Amino acid sequence: MPKIPKFKIGLCQLSVTSDKNINLVRARNSIEVAAKQGASLVVLPEMWNCPYSSDLFAKYAEDFGDNAASLSFSMLSEVASCQGITIVGGSMPEWDNGRLYNTCCVFGPDGKLTAKHRKTHLFDVDIPGDILLKESDTFTAGGEPTIVDTDVGRIGIGICHDIRFPELAMLYRARGAHLICYPGAFDMSTGELLWELEQRARAADNQLFVATCAPSRDSAGCYTIWGHSTLVGPFGEIIATSGHEETIVIADIDYSAIEHRRKVLPLEKHRRGDIYLFVDTHEQKPWRIES
């Protein structure tokens, strides 16, 4: 069991504006409020520091290696240290060696970066009369799964479209994750049909906790987001959720529920390795596991 097996999680469903400084202030204030309400782990949304628009990602992107220029990165590091909490920092556009990534940074209670996940599955979709989006025109896909040991458990990270791929969640389960965090920004049509379904499926199939965090909805924006940040338990049950407005979801996580669920429904024992086989083909790099 992790150092802290029972704790509160805070999901900060933020309103995002075109003013980056305002977004940073709102994010910091929400993190501080969540910490004051007892959250030991705080999760932010996908693209919380900029509008969700392919035309704007490059403008708002930061080089995380340049502390002076990376205001979002520096703020998350500082507030994690000041509050003594773990932060799964949603996602931000990141410049690295001339390439643009959709990146989630995880910070420990000392403010140090403990892991960085780059969105692995890019959302390229054309739904006639609904949405046309091709993230691969803007972003480079990440090439690694990300799992990190923290005071509040072993956490796997995915970003938005990553949740649709059960293999990634299975990999995290096989590597001992207690919780998977998915910052996301599903649109209205996919959100209504799939957002809750995907979360509950990933949690129930792998018998672990799943936390998602989305921006709040802005119907006047160029990309209308579903919202509904949620914590799901290891039986696929919804523990806490929000609507589409700006809010903070505070909920309790107790990892003993994982052991209980796996005991009463021992899926690992029931698996038919003689018929099918899950193979982890990716070498686990040491820096991805921080103790």
C-alpha cells in the first residue's frame, strides 16, 4: 500500500479564457482552495492555460526547460511546494526541440517534477455536421506510457483521447497503478455519449480508481466542452462528479476498496491466458517510476 492509502482528491474544473495570466490566477486559486478543503492530490483539466483551439496552441506553448519563460510550469511547481500536495497538472501545450506536445506534468509536495506524460493518442476526427478536428496537424504524439509513484499511490496518466484505449489502462493495472488520472476535454457529442462510459469501463475492467478533470463549458467558444469532472471507484461506481460549470470536486479515495473488489471478483484469476495474452511491449524506463 502507498504511504497515504486514504486521502481527498480535488478536481478543479476551470473556466478558461484567452488571457493566460487570468488562467494562471484561476488555476492557482482553485488549487489553494482544494488544498484548504483537505485535498492531498489535485488534478487540473486538459489545456487549462489556453483556449482549446488548434490555431492558438503554439502561441500559448511553453518550453518547460526555461523556468523564466514557463510561467504555467513554474506556478504549478511553486503551489505544489507551498501547499505540500501532489498536483497532476492537467495538460499544457509544450515546445520541445521545435515540436509541439500536449503534455501533463506531475509535481510532488516538494514542488519537483516527478513525471511528464505527452498525449499518446491524438484526436483526429471528422463527424459530418458536428466536429472536424485533426490534432496531428498541430501536435506530435508522445511515445511512452507514464506511471509515477507518489505519496498518494502509484498513478498512471492519460490525456483525453488516451482514455478510449483500454490497452493503456491495462498496462497501468499490470504495473500496479492504484489510480489513473485523465485530464480531458471531450466535446458535446462525444462527451454525452462516451465520457462517463469510458471512465467507468476503465475503472471496472481494471478494478482501480479513475479520476477525470475537464475545463468548464463555454458555449460561446470555438470548441464547446462537455465538462463533468468525475471520480470513479474500482467497481465502476461514480463516487463524485460535477456538472459543466466552473467548480471544484472534492472526494475521498480509500485504496482498501481496490483490494476488496479484487477479492470478491478476482478477475485476474479468471483470465484465460491459454486463449489470449496481454503483452507489455514497452520497456519501463526507471525515471518513469519515482519513489
